Amino acid sequence: MRPIRYSPDVEPPEPGFEESQQEVIDIITEFERNSVRAEGEDRAVRFAHAKAYGLVRGTFEILDGAPEEYAQGIYARPGVHDCVVRYSNGLSHLGADRALGHVVGMAIKVFGVEGETTLPDERQSGTMDFNLINGPIFFCNTARHYRFLAKAFIDLPKYRAGGKRGARQLYYDWVTGYGALEPEDWAWDELGALLRLGLQARWQNLLLSPFWSMGAVRHGDYIAKLRVRPTEASAAAVVVRDLDPAAQDEVFRPALVDELAGHGAEFDFQVQLCTSLDEMPIDDLTVEWPEALSPFVTVARMRFPRQDVGGADNLAAADGVSFTPWRCPAEHVPIGALQRIRKEVYRRSSIERHDLNGQVRQEPRAVSDLFPSSEKEG
């Protein structure tokens, strides 16, 4: 099957998009202001992926020789770029790993990227971001339902405190949009995706996990989803593989720190092209695109050298840096209503958080802008 060519027609506008976007911004702004006290660390935390596990230095090599359909945009220009990766928990809160769960994120920032980004206030940043999680699907499809996702994420500790009754209330609020949705609009597919993601994610070393973009992105002339996964040799080198959250409060960060202190890691960065809008939908993120219709093809390779990510300075760097999938050239913009709402929501969230924490919000021009000279690399 031939890949579908990108056209603005593949992502029709969602009615009430601006209203939903503003409501999400208001919810997140209130949360971040309250989080200074509520999260117990006297600082504002991110609305999502609040708890960092480490900020890792590496290289991002765009490979030569990819087929024409895959060698699009930045991937048509082979070469080696510096990059950083922020590993994090997916939730809005801080706390023990066992309480937060095992849905985790990988945010990648690539330096030295040619062309202007789509962010009006960062046209010449020279960076490109990727926001990925350890599951191929997502549990929200529309800007309208994202409002309820935002509230549910914030209220999660209250639901958990309620035990079985709290879990039932969470499912009801999720499906019905806190009672605001008509029955024909109830989010059953989104609830199913939430439960499947919880089953698919694993308590394992972060260096073993594959990560996906969930939503679609423009891939030059085409449409794609993205995946990052460890190479076979890199995965085989990992010593501490499965993690036991019942044994200790922190499992992800200690395992990451110990592995990278001893050896590096290598990952395939892959592209899956859309070949059928019916079976590989743009605006239904609860559907995993079948690899039988379109396999993932490696277009770049990411490498981590041996390094020390265990210090407090590393977590401070991870706290200060921002990631958004809209920090990219125009030929790689995210596609779909849920992707569009992330553009302004992520920007406003970053501005608010940095203001609350007295941090200068400035996109780094190089890896050296993020790491103090005291950190070692092997």
C-alpha cells in the first residue's frame, strides 16, 4: 500500500476547539499555582510528567540511505546532532513510584536542526522536540475530552484515596465527562485505551522500554507515527531489567543511574507511515496502527554514552527544560485535534511554571547550556 499524502483536509476543525483550549489552560494554570504547596517541594510542577527520572545526554544520528518516503524533512539530511532525553512519570503529581504507576515518558530534544520552528516566540531555536510515552495508544481523542482528562489527572490522588469506590467514581467521571457528556458521546473507547495502556506498560528498566508518539505527525509529504526502541545489543547489555515497586519507593531512577554509570545505550528512532486513513485513523488515538499495513522503518539512531545522571543538578536541569512536539519545522507538525490543543496548552503551562519558580524560560542552544561542568561523561 502506498503512503497517504499529507493534506490539511485530513484534520478537520473540531467544533468548540477554542473554548475547550481555554478551559484546559485555566485548569492547568490553577493546578500549577496550587502545586507549589500541594506537592510538598515549594515549587510548581508540570501538569503532566511532573516527576523526572533523569536528563540524559546523547547523540541523534540521522541515517543515510532511507527510502524516499522516509527520507523526508530533517530525515533527508544525514548527520549527527547532540540531544538530551528527559525520562519521567506520566502523571501530574510527585510521590513514590509505586503510587504513580508505570506509565512513563521519554521527551527528546535534538539540537542543531535547520529551519524555523512553528512556535512564534522561538522561530530560530534550532531545536526539535519529541514527546513519547511507553505505549502505542492514548486515552483521549478530542480537545473537548482533554478538559476532563486534565481534571481527572489532577484529582487522581482523591480517587485513589477512595479505594474501590474512588476507582468507580474515576471511571464514571472519565466516561461521562463528569456528567457533562450526552450518552452517545460517552468515552468508552478512551476508557478502554486507558485500561489497555495500564496493562501494556511494564515495571522495567527505562533503557528497555519502547516509546511511541501516540498521535500522528506530518512527515514531509506524508503522515506518520514515531517509535523509539532499544537495539537488540543495547537491550541485552542492561543488567537490572525488571523492577519491583513493592520493594522500595524509587525504582526507575536508581536503575537508570546505575546502568548509565556502567555503560551506554543505543536506540532505533523509527517512522511508521500512514497507508490507510480508515485503518490508521488520525483523530482516534485509541487505535494502534497495524504494522502489517505499514512497518516501522529506522531513520535515525540515538546513542547515550556512559554518564553520571545521579546528582541533584541533573534533576534541576530536568526540571528547568521544556518540551513540546510543536517545537519543530513545519514539515513535521503534529496532526489532529488533540495534537493541536497541545501547542498552546504546553506553551502556557511552561510559561506559568517558570514564572512561579523564578526560572528564566530560555530554550537552550546546546547541551552545555543544560549541564554543569561537574557532571562526568565516559
